[in-house]
Amino acid sequence: MGDTTVLIVDDESRMRKLIKDFLMQKGYSILEAADGEEALNVFEENKNKINLILLYVMMPKIDGLSVIRQIRLTSKVPIIMLTARGEEQD
């Protein structure tokens, strides 16, 4: 799995660390971003090696849905949305 790179995007550093530690134990390479703007920058710099994005929806600067719209203009990389929202419409 060492050649599988995951971009973790969450404004909560504890959550990023928790996910990062777990995935690193499983052999994944990890990139991190603390907000949507940073996520887009990290993605642009590493788009050829990112295999999966774990993306929190509600973030400062640029929200998760806007990040997805931007990434989808140039990439079909799989994205898993993380959210605390619990309503069906969300």
C-alpha cells in the first residue's frame, strides 16, 4: 500500500491525526490539508500521485463541495466525504 497516497482534508487537526495514524499503520502514504484552499493547493502539487481524498464537508475558506467542484474539472480521483451532518437531505 506504500504507493497509495491519501489526501486527508479536515480543519480539525485531531481528526486528521487520528485518520493519518490509522492509515499509516496500514501502509498508506498521507498528505494533509487544514482547509479547502490548502486542499486545492496540495492537490494541484500532487495530483498525479493522489489515489484517494478524504474530505470534510464544512471547512473554512473553501467548503468541501466547492473543493470537489474544482477537483472534478481536471480529475476523477475517488473522494470520500466526511460530515457531521445527519439529515437525509445532507
